[in-house]
Amino acid sequence: MAKEKKSFVLRIEKEILDAVEKWASDEFRSTNGQLEWIIVNALKREKRYKKEVEKKES
């Protein structure tokens, strides 16, 4: 089953976006993918996000 993704507008300072774009390029990710990665890691670090336990195949 595909995960549902939502779109939204983000207003961000040019310098911050430039830094994220450079970081994304360095890690071979899209800017969107990099922002999602940053947000997920911050949420996990603060214990505000728990990813569903993946079912292991027998």
C-alpha cells in the first residue's frame, strides 16, 4: 500500500534553502527528499515520531 503524502507551501530564507540544496546534492537526494529526511530525523531525535515496525517476512 502506498503511503499518502501531502503537499504544502514552505516559506524559507534563501540562504537556508541554498544550504539545504547543497546538502541534498552532496548526498544525492532531491531538495524535497533532504527536507523530509531532516524533519524525520529531528522528530525521531525528540521522540516525537515512531515509524511503524516493518513486518519481517518468514
